[in-house]
Amino acid sequence: MADYHKPDQQTLQALKDTANRLRVNSIKATTAAGSGHPTSCCSSAEVMSVLFFYTMKYKPQDPRNPNNDRFVMSKGHAAPILYAAWAEAGFLQESELLNLRKIDSILEGHPVPKQAFVDVATGSLGQGLGAACGMAYTGKFFDKASYRVFCLLGDGESSEGSVWEAMAFAGFYKLDNLVAIFDVNRLGQSDPTPLEHKVEIYQKRCEAFGWHAIVVDGHSVEELCKAFSVIRNKPTAIIAKTFKGKGIPGVEDKENWHGKPLSKDLAEQAIKEIESKIQSKKKMSPTLPEEDAPKVNIKDIKLLSPLNYKLGEKIATRKAYGVALAKLGHSNKRVIALDGDTKNSTFADMFKKEHPDRFIECYIAEQNMVSVAVGAATRDRTVAFASAFATFFTRAFDQIRMAAISESNINLVGSHSGVSIGEDGPSQMALEDIAMFRAVPTATVFYPSDAVSTERAVEIAANTKGICFIRTSRPENSVIYNNNEEFKIGKAKVVAQSKDDQVTVIGAAVTLHEAIAAAEQLKKDKINIRIIDLFTIKPLDVSTILESAKATKGRIITVEDHYHEGGIGEAVSAAVAGEPGITVKSLAVSGVPRSGKPAELLKMFGIDKDAIVEAVKSVVSQATNST
């Protein structure tokens, strides 16, 4: 701290005055809204004052400038004080604060990126630090710029395991441009926090994760100024001892005030008390940032080298993903890969071998991996692909749904889908993942069936807004498309058809190949089927499905390596609902599977070629008998 210069008394007083103005505006906003968390705002007032008007470097009229320091409000319920800080900085009109939580205001109950000064949505606690890690990693290793990343956490959310996944990540990678501030105000929502004000335990925990940890009086602007000036070769944790509701008479450090606005009378009394401590109305201006973040272009990313597969060649789609990703890395230096210690199974290691400086090993911490990807993709700094066994994304579903609220553009790739993985058994089998990603409003769900369509899915995902999920498979299946085949989101492929088709069979990946085998067998009985490869499960190609259904007397059979609930069968059924004369029969995995050989498991759950043949014959027979 040799370079630390203590601020003069005028500056310290101005920071105290600013903190109190932030308190006042937080109280005014939440009282006007009739809801919100004024006590959570008041505990962090000095932290916000020192951060925004002494420590952070940013352009107040250009919040998303790539050179700016970043700030993540992980304790998202304290959003009103974040809004108050941006009003203090001049970006927002102070009068707008009184529209907090109104339907026509951008100032929602928790931070969201429709606010230009917010990079990631928060409010589901324990996720802000992971996103901040992604921003800091990007700043240090990709941008190689001077901007720093600050993340304010509540002490209550430190009970979340995802916080400590992020702490471990930052410590391991020595993210010395990252500062986490723990607002230790002692009180949670319904009870005191587990450690209350035992700040020394917080300090020891942070140090154990490889951080430099400093305990401060969180209401002392001087101690905060000094603590924020510390930069070591490791991340810094500021353990700020504070009091919930600080400055509010009769409420400060009292239980049962979480998430409760002050009544009009109590608010007026508190505001009068707090304003009596303000000595000057003079507003401080932040320091401008250094202009050292490089310009980045992540548009129109293409596979520069041609596809080189032979029809009938057998290759797993998980491997084709690795091939495609490594290729994309050569076309744009902002394509990055993250993996959860499964790179030799997801084939993300192919990217690592060719682009080691853009590969982030997140280890077995899938929740944090998703958050880091979200952070790395903010401000369009990277195109992030994060891979794991598809089933392990289920543990990160909260991070995924928050990524959608964050308007994030991340690409998640899940291998080892379905019972077709075989002997590893049900704990490793993704059977809920399609349902999960279909429920995410901004998601595009790719389910490629061969190496060619997989490579194209990777290329398309790199250029698609929102969350992209690519479901890959373990078995080696035949290449069925020519290398120059064109693929589009929401456009299915009819891989087999004739004028005599009697049933439309819809499959994907493993089950598509089973359907192709079934078609050959059915021809011996002079039964022709039309086979559809959906390519994207969301959005569906409804027109092709309807057109095919009408050409096959309204008969559809879906077959998938996924549970019935939320899978392809339900997606297709919903798409054709209300269409007269169309029936859908769904073949899917029912019940918890077990270990076994892939072929045995496909047969056990009735999704192999024999089951398709039987289902087709049954549908045709029923139709014949009914006439």
C-alpha cells in the first residue's frame, strides 16, 4: 500500500455526504414503491459511495464502455442504492428513482441488463461473483486491459456453495483485478446470518481460498478508501462489518426489517435524521478510465476450413463438436472454451490443444462455469462455449435461467445424452436436459444427428443471440449429410420420403439412425415411412412436421433418447395440437434406467429400430382396422 495517499478531509466528508444521499434516495424510492429493501441498501451506502466516487474508473454517461471498471451487485435486492449511485453520477434523473418497480420503468426490483449500467441480472443470490470472475478473467487474460471488477455480496448469500466455487476459481487463477466486498450486516431475511458479525471467520475463509482479505469498518469511508487501494497478485476480499438499516432510527440492526419499506411517516423521520448529517450538496465525479481495452468484433464467425466427412463414416457428434470448436477458434480470436474437467469426453480438449490461451478449465463446478461464461460474454467481449456432460447442466439450471434474464449470449454443449451412453448408468445419463432448455425463453436447442450437422450447429450457435444448447451423443453414428449441406435454425431435414409413405417418424441423433434402420426393415413388409431430423428442437419446424403429417394420413411417431416429459414428443404434440386428423405416438425413456450396453438399453426402453418397426405396424394396422 506504499502508493496509498489518504484522502483529505474535504474528500472524506464528501464521500460521507454522498453515502447519506444514497441512503436518502434508497428510502425515498422504496417508500414510493411500497416495496423493496431499504435496510439492505443502507448497510452498503459507504461501500457504494467510495466505490463509485473514489475507487472505480468509468465514464458515467457511457456505462458499457469496454474500458470502464465493472461492478456487479450480487446482492441484487439492494438495487435501489445501485440506481441511486447512477443518479448521483448523473446517468439517471433523480426523479426516475421514484418510479422504482413500476411497470413502465426500467428500474426493476432487481438489476437487469435493460439498464445500461447492468451487465448481468442478479437477485437469485450467490451468482454475482461467478459472473464477476468471468469479467475479471476476460480483462486479465483476453483483453489484457487495466479495468478492474468489483462485486458486492451480502453476508447471507455467502451460504450459497456457488459463492465458494467462484472464490476457488478466482484464487486459483490469481485474478488480481477482482475485488469482492462482503457486506456483513449480520441479518438475513428471516434470521441472523450463521456467522453474524464474526468477521475474522470470513477473513480466514477467504484467505483459505487464495484471496487477500481485509476486515474494515464498512461505515468508515477512510478505511474503505484505504482497503480499495490495495492491489496484490491475488484477488482481494473486503470484509465490511456493517449494520442493516444503518442510519434509520429504531430500525438499524433490528430483525424483521428485511424487504420492508418504511412507512411514509417513518421515512420522513429517517430522511430528516440522515439529511442533518449532510454538510454539502456538492457531487463528486468519478475518475475516467484508461483507454486500453482492445476493439473486438465477434460478428459473422465462420468455419474457415471445409468439412471433410465421408457418407457412412462413423463419428460421434461429441467429437465433431470438438473439431468444429477448434476450427472456430482459428476464425476469430474471441472464441473461447470453458469445460468442467470433462474435456477428454466432451472433446473440448481439441480446442485446448490448438488454442490453450483461450481455454478455461473450470473444474467440477458447473454452476460457476456457467456464471463465468456469462461474465466473459458481457459487453460482447467473447463468444463463449461451455461444455460438460449434459446431465450436469441440471445442477446449474438457476444460473442458466438467470443467464436468460441477463440477455446473455452463451453456448452450452452437453455430451453423454440419454441411455445410449450405456454402462455408466443413470447418474451420467442426460434425460431431462431437453425439457430444461426448452423451458428457457431465450434458448435455442440444437440436437444434431451426425458430424456434419454438429459442425454446422456449432457455427450457427456462435452467431446466434440468446442461450444456445447443443446436445451431443456418445455413440459413433454414420454421417448422413453431404459436407456442403445447409442447416438453419428451425428448419428440419426430411431424410427419407416417398409418395407412398404411411407414417412420419421423427427422431434425433441416435434415434434418427434407429429410424433409418427401421425404415429398411419396414420396406420388406412394403411399408414406407417418412423420416424427419428436427435439427433444432426449439424452435421446431412446424410447417415441415405438418406437411409430412398430412402426407402420411396424419400419423406421427416420435422417438427420442429422453424422458417423455418435456421432450421431443411433447414438443411435437404441442405444435400440432388443434390440427384435425393428426395423432402423435411418442416413444421415449420411461422410468429410471440402469447400466447396460447401449443397444440393450435402447431395446429395454423401446426406442430402438425394433420398437419403431412395431410402433409403425401398430399405427398402420389400427388405421386399416378402423376403415
